[in-house]
Amino acid sequence: MYLIKRLQTLTIAALLCPFVVIAQQRKPAAQTNQYRNLFKEVGYSQKEIDKKVAKAYYDVFEGPKRVYFEVGDTMAYVSDVKNHDARTEGLSYGMMVAVQLNKKDVFDRIWRWSKKHLQHQNGPREGYFAWSINPETLKRNSEGSASDGELYYITSLLFAANRWGNNTGINYYAEARRILDAMWKKDGTGNIFNLINTEHKQITFVPEGRNYLWTDPSYHLPAFYEVWVRYAKDGHEQFYKDCADTSRAFLHRACDPVTGLNADYTEFSGKPHPTPWMPPAFRYDSWRVPMNIAMDYIWFGKDRAWQEDYARRFQGFLRSKGINTFEDQFNLDGSRPDFILQAGDVKKLRHSIGLVATAATASLINNEPKSTDFVKALWNAKLEPYEDGYFDPYYDGLMYLFSLMHLSGKYQLITPTTSK
């Protein structure tokens, strides 16, 4: 009799709350090769979903306000158009979008441009990339690297090798290995170091000088290290596995226990790291953290309990500020910061589509039925100028596109067996 009642209870729960039951039953995609399509789960048709993702790709890569520009017959770059530069962040993001959506020509063009104009071919920085360049004059704004750019380059190249092989004009695996092998040769000569602080096993803000001694939480991508464990095959598999576990533990410390918010920059301990240009707070870089955590949860699921709790706290905090009105910069306790990091001509806080987008990816982790409100809010959001005229098709646009891909199950761990 107890068993019958128990089965009845479970059946009723499934009918009343399928979102929770489905979420709890999921195994990581690394085991199943199955990815949640959360848009479909909340009621949108596959035709609508495919159209939504295709429209976002068109807007960011092909439309009149695009950030992707072709150069000649074989190259292209992604530009932060409002800042008039191309940076490794956006270029490597463009490659990740292209390999995920099976757009080989776009991927190859961006890689060729990056290699020709940004990758150091000799000296202490050999193999690394200058992080910013004027795409019109081709004058580099900095010779130094931003570690997340290399992180995305390596991972997208490994995915490209898995999807397209290495005999179609570019040896993707060899290019990924070149960056990794160069990274392991950096021993401080010329003040250049490994992308990863080898003592702390954490990604550095910049692998150069004293910037080697602190980090950016949004650069912590444990899922990417797991990819390196599987496909880099460079003899450092245990180190990368340790880095993945260390990043997960780091995020526990970096994210506020009440709000879930993290500072843009931190010490390896997770404590906020002040910089000369701004005091610590949750700002633009930090928007990427919930998306990164969601990716790790879906792909590998090795920290599920904490990640689920994080998603409830983070989305709960944003909901308390109004799901359609929450602003885009906070002190870690959730209060308004005195210093506002300006974007565009007007210094103000906004309900930014970039954060609307990445906050919605946390619904892949949050099993609460009300979490679908964030998914619907993203679905209804428009990639268009704000009321004050400010428009960022680059960062807002890429966060929007990435998040649509995650929530539709189109952002995947690309393996040799699943890509053919």
C-alpha cells in the first residue's frame, strides 16, 4: 500500500512539476550526449526556437549592425565596434559560435586573421596573442594577452578538430597544441608566464608580471579544462583535471553566499581584487559566470549540489530586484555601487540584455518551476538599442547568442563521435 501511495505521489509531482522532475533526472551530457532544450520544455516549438537562434546569429554576424567583418577571400574578424577594436575575447567567441553552429568558413576566416595579426611568432610571448588591435590600421593596442582569449582559442580549435578533422586546410589540433605547448614553455622569461598560475592551478588575469598573481572569475571555465583532459593529449591531463576541480572550489568562495554575486576581479582566494581603475563589484565581466557554471553543470555535472544552490540564490536575488527591471552592476551584497562602470556615452545602470541572457542560462541548473520566468524573459528580449540610444551588438549580442544556444541545446561538448 505504501508503494502504491508513493508511486501516486511521484506521478502527481511529475504532472504538477515536470520541470523539476526532468531536471533532477538528467545525467551530464558527457555521459549521454543529450542536451536540454529548455525553450522547448517551457512550450516553444522547435521551429520557433531554430528561427530565434538563426535570427540572433544573423543579427550578430550578418545583419546591418553585425560585429563580424570579412577581409578578402579568406579572413574575417569580430569587432567590439563601440570601442573600435578587435580583441581576442570576441574573436575566440566568434570561433566558438562558428564551430558550435557548424559554420566552418566563418571559423577558418577568424582563425586565419587572428593568427596573422595577433599571434606572436617569436620572443617571450611566442604562441600567445596580443589581446587588442585596431582592425583598420592593424596597429596593436597592446602586445600582452588576456588569458580568456587563449582559453577559448584552444577549446574551439580542439572542437574544430573533432567536428571537421585536420585535413581540410587547417590542422586545428596542431594549432591548439601550439598554443598549449607554448604556454608550458613560459617560465617567467621576459616576465611572461603560463596562462594558468601553476602554483594555484587557476587561470590568470594576464600571464604577465604581477597580473599573473590574481584572476577573473569569469575566466574560470572548468568545462573547458575537462575538454583539454579528453582531447589535448599533451601529457598534462592530471593538471587540467586539477584545474577544473580547483575552479569549481574557487567559485564557491568567489560567489556571495546570499546573493550569488561575484566581483569582476579577485585574488585566487576568491576575495575581491581592487584595481586602480575601479573598485570591486559585479559588473560586465561577471555576467559570464552564471553561463559558465551552467555549461559545466550540463556537460559534466561534477558539482551539482552547489551549482543548483548557486542558481537559486543568484536568480532569487535578481528576481528580488524585479525580473524585468534588475540593473547590471551591483556590490556583492546586492546594493548599488557608488562607482558605475560606463558603457556608451551615458553613465548609467541598465536592464542589460547581456545579463538578462546569461541569468536565464542559470535556469538550466535551477530546478524551481518559477525559474522558467527567466527563460521567457530572454525569449521576449530584443537585441536593439536602449531608450537612451545605447546599443552594444558586440558584448550584449554575443552573450545573447551564446545564451540562446545554451538554452536550446545547441551549445555542446563536441566529440569526434557525435560530430560526424
